[in-house]
Amino acid sequence: MADVARFWNAWAPYLSYIEDNHLDLANIQKLDRIISDPVLIVGAGQGLLVEQLQKSGHKVEGVDLSPQMIKYALTRRGLKLIEADARKLPFADRTYGTTIIATGVVDFLDDEGQIGLIVNEARRVTEDAGKVLVGFHRAHPAAERLARRVGVITDDGVLHQRRMYELTRLSPWETLKTLRKDHQIGVLRAFQEVLILQMFLPGKEKRAVKKLAEMWKKADNPQALIDAAMEFLPYRTEDDIRALFTRLQLPLDRLFAFGNCSVVQIG
């Protein structure tokens, strides 16, 4: 958990560039029909989802482990979030109709015991007839193709987060040279891979890449942000997620597969 907290604290000043990804505004709107009040967001960050659900008429509270996120939620959005550890939430049993564990919480963990603690704690504070929704980060298939080709995502279910951010700092020409040098991909093949990415990446993902490039230009110390990233991050397919919940003996009612995240519903 320490590495996860370090990452989010370091990235807090720049979260506005990357926060609307994975379990984002578009996806929370798709889930709105199954969300019942009151709602708790675990890993609320700077309040993006809290604010959106409040605008939709829901009664919502949010918690986050990072004091930096809590501070920015107040200054950016006027939201008073609660600083709390997801493994021990400061709420009574069966307080909420829906508890949502945002991306960047359990999906950043490879310790299944810790994941079980967090999910079961969410179940504790949720009504018996309520829902627990758990988010898992996912790359768009077009981006995943290139990430696997260059070893950023490996066959053993690992995302090399630090390496990923290093590559996003490169210019298109530097990217081509890196693909050729580090991954023995010819210039033509490297160009084809980048072209395929540009052709099939949806507009939202293209804008996210552009915003990340803007962030690198404005960051006071880009290398410090990269150093705060985790070297290895779990990357779970839908099958991996189902197998995880089976091992944890947690009842998976439904899995929503979106382009940039997966969300598990637990009854």
C-alpha cells in the first residue's frame, strides 16, 4: 500500500491531466442505473466521480488514503472528502446502498490478501441488498496491442508502469528509435505499429495521450513523477479478474467490460 500512496501523493498536483480515465465520467454514467443511494466512493481521488454522481442527484460521500488528494478535492471542487484507509473504513455496517471501489485501489495491488480485506470491508459497509462495484484499469485494445509488442505489458500479467510513462515522454521520432533499438523492431514495422495505434485509438484515448504530453511539459520535475510510479503493476484480463474473485471466494455477480476499464459487481 505504501507504493500506491506514494504514487498518488506525487501525482496529486497533476491529476487533472489523467483523472478522467478508466472508471471515468462516461463509464460511471453507464453504471448510474444500478447505483442506489447513499453512495460511497472508495479511492475518490480529487472527487471526479463524487461530483458527477452528485450532479446526477445521488447522495454521495468519498474517501481516499492520500491527504494530498483530499486537499485538492476541496480546492478544486469544494468537496470535503474523508481521509481513510480502505482496509478499515470509519463507517457502521450496512451504511450505504452502493459502494464503489474506484480504479487505482485494488487493481494496483498484487497482494490478494489485501484485495480481499478491501473488498470485504466495502461489503461490510454496504446494505445486504446493496451493491459493491470494483474497478480495474485496462488499456484500450489498440494501446494494449502496442504495449504488449514492446513489453510494457507482459504475458505474465504485469504492466511496467514506470517504463510506460518513460515512453510517453518521447517524441514520435524518439519513440520509433526506441522501438528499433530496445525491441529490435525495424523502422518500417515500428512506424506501422504507431500508425495502427493512431488509426484505431478512439478520440477520448487520443485526447488522453495529448493531455499527458501537456502534463510532461508543465511538470516541475517529470522524472520525480516517473520515479514515484510503480515499476510493476498487475494487468488483469477479464479471465484474470474472474479467477481472482474465485480464489478470494467473493461472489462475482456481473462483470462490465468497458473500453478502458472493467467493473465487477458484487451483490
